[in-house]
Amino acid sequence: MTTTQDAPRTTPEVGGLGHSRKRVEDARFIEGRGNYVDDIILPGMLHMAIHRSPLAHARILSIDTSEAEAVEGVIAVVTGELLAGYNLAWMPTMSGDTQAVLATDKVRFQGQEIAAVIATDRYIAQDAADRIQVEYEDLEPIVTPQRSLESDAPIIRDDKEGQDSNLVYEWESGDKAATDAVFAKADRVVKLDTFYPRSHPAPLETCGIVADVNSATGQATLYMTSQAPHAHRTVFALVAGLAEQNIRIISPDLGGGFGNKVPVYPGYVVATAASLVIGQPVKWVETRTENLISTGFGRDYHMHGELAVTNEGKILGLKVEMLSDQGAFFSDAQPTKFKAGLFHIVTGSYDYPVAHISTKGAYTNKAPGGVAYRCSFRVTEASYLIERLVQNAAYELGIDPAEFRMKNFIKKDQFPYLSPTGFVYDSGDYEGALKLALEMVGYDEIQKEKEEARKEGKLVGIGIASFTEVVGAGHGDDYDILGLRMFDSAELRIHPTGKAILKLGVKSQGQGHETTFAQIVAEELGIPSSDIKVVEGDTDNTPYGLGTYASRSTPVAGAATAMISRSIRAKAKKIAAHLLEASEDDLEWEVGKFYVKGDPESSVTIQDIAFAAYTNVPEGLEAGLEGVNYYDPPNMTYPFGSYIVVVDLDPGTGQWKVRRMVAVDDCGVKINPMIVEGQIHGGLTEGYAMSSMQHISFDDAGNCIGSTFMDYLVPTAWETPRFELGETVTPSPHHPIGAKGVGESATVGSPAAYVNAVIDALSHLGITNIDMPVSADRVWAAMKDSGQE
Ligand code: CDP
């Protein structure tokens, strides 16, 4: 039995939970009235361009800036040597590593920042930057993590004292001895080596900053493409030694983020330092190629997995070894206790007692990154591996993959479920989601159709993937970034006329927070959502928060919003009792008003109460109706789903096409079903892109292949398949409104599951040795290998 969401409790005018309220932010975007970093123009503003390394690994012998300095309109040329004078040549990263701001000793990836030109005009700045001459001595470029960890590999981070290898981290989870014991007795062990290739979030708006440091007041106002403005402000205070209260980060409208706007980039730091020294505002906005070659990528995990199973098809345990390619600096933000992100969710949706995960990260001569791109920290990679293993196990045992999954799923009554790597899954109905997907696609009919098609020489494959993700980081005891606990915050002020302003510590990059967070307040207080303005992304004007990535806004700041609304309702009740001359105990709440029990006519609305809060408060009660909540969630939330794709494969060419794509997702209670649908479409489109058209690779010299949108393809509505969506609704028991996260940089609409389903569909056709990217030529080669030509 699958569940659907209850009908909304509020009217469409109030627009609380469950209403598909239209996105309020879209009016300004559609009219071209958004305010992005590049739209900001300040009096006296200068422009910055960066000179970048053409080589992946080389020693810098000399930097000659004289020709650049001579260009008319150039105000300054900044090098690492100059920054070193201010102790700014290196900066800390969000993972506690260090990163060169401008290279002084060596370049460590193609596209690394070496010098910056500040000029009166952007074109002058770029032309001058191109005239900087750098003399290099070539060093061996390390382009794979496997080579990186060989004992004779050159040390990439020779800047770090005591660094005698290219190992970034080593980390394990689960019980090795217990897992080995189970594997020793298993009927069969299914093994797989696979690679989730590097991809790039490629937000339509690239990264940038307008830095405005006022030398008279010491105030630094930084308009920045930031998914985490408060955390960035703290890092800036630490890097630049500026007093935190004098740094104001304003993250205006963002044209997508997907994790790419979480790291602190050298360009931000150089522009700020330049503004500080020159005394004028400085703007820096990346080009597309700069964004693709030098900013936070996603994935790049090499994985070996083993699944122990019985001949009857019961999973007994899992072993995983993972090697991640981190690039030249470890700079993605992730919880400090979890070096490989939350990869240990790799045990997936299945019930078995033991697992052991061992992971290593390696420095390579590539751009740094590994950001939470359309998943919580490294959850996509985990989800991909377990589903590949599960589908291979089903095929090896000759069991239908749907049946195999059903047999091994964690059952509905087993929640809360303690996974072998220590997560406590909050709630789930995995069978319900897969059953619904099978029904929607017509699984049995398609199996028959497949056989018929084969007789006519056509190939139809059907592929399944199920997933469980882990989103909504904290709790703060376990999850922190650089020691900052991963709570989040909401401040709500209700004004005398009953209109409200909600201020958040998170920051939307397209997820529609201005629409949905107002709906949470509307649900809790009955104030129409159209009467609530949502403010984010200004550190002077919002409470401290850790930001938006890894699908954490709704589980954490959404919870903070519900909690502050509830505490304001408690104060409102006192005012209502005063206005109605009744005891608080005699009052009942109904959306938007308090009334006296048994006498519904004796009532006051939330708007009456708001007015009274400033004009007629009972004695002993403070005036006003506002407050702030810092919410540290007791646990993460665990959204899940099941996907099925039907693929037509041309046996003559290896070309394949998704004919049907059914996605059943469960993100608990939905605040806004239309927005959730949009998030799912986004995630599925990313999965489609990864499976069929997106790939960043490097040649042996470390040149990035995929540095323009001609090489790195972004799917459009033209080629993206149609998605058929289904839902189950399994609330999170500990979340104040039962929601689980979904986000732009996040989970449901799982890209991994989409890729899994495509690969599974091909496996179904006997093409079992295929990996990403699933291009026609590779499918064709795999068909040849399996004798299917
Ligand atoms: O952190 P991020 O904004 O990426 O993720 P999120 O807040 O979990 O979800 C993105 C959008 O979907 C927000 O506008 C949420 O309010 C909305 N959402 C929803 O309507 N219902 C849910 N159960 C979860 C998210």
C-alpha cells in the first residue's frame, strides 16, 4: 500500500503545506529583473582578470608582469609574491586543507591562478593578463589517483611540511572482522570495479565577486556567488584577518549553484585584497572556461565493491574499497569527521548485518573539488555502486532484479533502522516505492514486449534502480564544517499589520526558498504566504547558518522556521487570552485564529494579535512578535525512491534511447509539490546527462578535455526524455513537519539511480561490462565483447 499526502489543511489563499504555490521569485527572473553579481555596478569599480597556468604540474621559475603593467588602463598586477607580503598567498579550505591563492612555487593543475590584473575595464584586464610571461620547469603531471599513490610519484603538495606522499586522507567505516567472517562463509561473492567519472555542476551563472572595501571605515562589503555566505564570512575573517563584524557578504540572486558555489575561490580573495589595497571596488566574474577548468567539480570516485550473497538471493554483507581523485587541493566543504563525505550510505536500501568500507583520497594535478553536486556529500557515488552490485548479483543468480530487491529491502516495520555503517534511517517504504514504479511502467507487459521485439531483431531493455540517500546535515555533534556545527536558523518578525519577514541562514540558488519557506510559516500561523517576505544571503541581515548544499535547507532551516513559528504562536496565545479576556487553557487554535473552546464566535485572528503585540500587550509581556530559532536536527533525513527505464537499443550501431522513464520518489511531506517536481526533473536530467552526454576527462599531460560547452554538453529540453513521476509519502518522524530534503544540490531525482537504471537496462540485454559514459561507441564495443554484434 502506498501513501499519498493528506489534502492541504489551509486554503489556497493562505497557501500552507501541500499547495503548489507558484514561485514568487520567478516574476523578477522572467522579466529580467533579477540581481546577480554581474549586475552590480558600483561607482569607481575596477575589473579583475586572472592569468592561469596552461600546465598541470610545473615549477615556476619566473613571472614577468612588466608588459601587463604597461598596458594603458591597468591599475595593478597582483602576484603570489605580493600577496605573501600580506600573508595571503595561501588560504585555508573548507575541508581544513590549504590552497594557493596565487601560485608562487609551483602550478599544480591546468587553470590554476598565477596572477591577477586590475584594470579600468574588463577587456583591458584580460588583455593585460594574457601578456604576463611565466617561465616554467616541467614536472611529471599526475592524472590518476592510482599513479598518485605509487611510491615513486612526485609529491604534488611539497608545500606542506611533512607531506611525504600524495595521500589526502584514509578513512574507514563498519566492522572489518565481522564482514570478513561473513564473506568467508558466503555461497557467492559478486565483485565489481567501477568508476563514477568527474563531472562539473556547470551552473549557468559562473562564480564572481564585487569586493568593496572602504579603507576609511574598514567595512568590507562583498557581493559574492556564495551558497554559504555566513561560513564564507568566517573563513574570510580567518584568511584576511579582517574583523568579522566588518565583513558583510551579500549573496544576491544566484543562477544555480549545485555545490559549485560552496568552496572559497582564489578570485574572491584576490579581488578583496585588491579592493583593500587600491581603495576602490573590484569586480571579478569568471568566464565559462575558467569555471569549467578551475572550480569545484563533482564525483571522480574509483570503486571496488563486493557483495556476499546466498544462492537463494539473500545479501549477507558488503565490502568496498574506494579511491577518490581530489585534485591538487582538498577544498570541497564536507563534515570534518567524514573524509569521504557520507559515502558510507553505500549499504543502500537493503537489510544485511555487516559492511566494511575503506576509502582513500589522493592529490592529483587536476582542479580541486568533489562538491556535493545533486546529492548530499558523495551520496550519488555510493548509491551508484550498491545498485550496480545489486543488479549484477541478480543477473549472476538468475533472479529477476525486482524480485531480488524486494527480497532484500529493509522492511517498513524495521524503521528506525541502524545501518551496518552507523546511520539510523528514519523511515521508509522501499517495497511500496518499487511496487508503484513496477505498476506504473507495466513491468510484466514490457518483459513480454521485450521477447517479441527480440524476435524481430530489436532490442528493448528494462532497468531498475532503488536508492536511499542521507540529507539534511547535522546533528552538530557529528556534522560540522571546520568545527562550525551544522545547525541552521530562522528569524521571524511579524509586523503590526500582520505581515511578516522571515530571515534565513541558508541561501537559495534556484530552489524556490522565497516561495516554500513562506508556506511553512503560513501553515504554522495562518498568515497568508503572500504576506511573508523571505530574506536570505545577507550576513548583516540574517541569522548565522551553514548554508544551502547537500539538501539541507528544508530539513534544517525549514525545521527552524516551523519551530520559531510555533514559539511565536505560543506568545500569540498569551496575547489572544488577554484580548478575549479568557484563560490560555480555554483557547483553541485553528489555522490563523484562537477562539474560546465551545464558543467559536469569540475569536481573534493572528492579524489582530499582531496589532495588539505592538499596541495592547498584557502586563508583564514584552511587546513585539518576533524571534529566532537555531535548529540542530536530532538526525539526518533519508529520502528514497525507485526508478525504472525502458531503453530501445539499435543492435546495428549501439545507439540507445530512453523510451520511458518512471521515477517514484519519497521526500516525506512535501511543502510545495510543484517545486518538488521541478527538483526531481532537475536531478533526472543530470542523470540523463551523465549517462549519455557529459564527461570531463584529462589527457596524459593533464589537459582538461571538457573546458567549453562544445565539449561538455548540458542537456536541453530537446533531448531530455519525458519523465513519468510517481510518489509515496513517508514522513520523517523527527522532523517538525515530516519533510525530508530534496534540493538542487541534492537528492530525490537521483542522478545515480537514473544512470543505474540505464546501465541495468543494457545489462538486461546481456551487455554487462559497460560503465559511464554510456555512449553508443562504448555500447557497441561492449556488445562486440559479449559476442552480440
Ligand atoms: O537545501 P536545498 O534547498 O537544496 O534543498 P531542500 O530545501 O531540501 O529542497 C529544495 C526545495 O524543495 C525547497 O524550496 C524546499 O522547500 C522544497 N521542498 C518541498 O517543497 N518539500 C520537501 N519535502 C522538501 C523540499
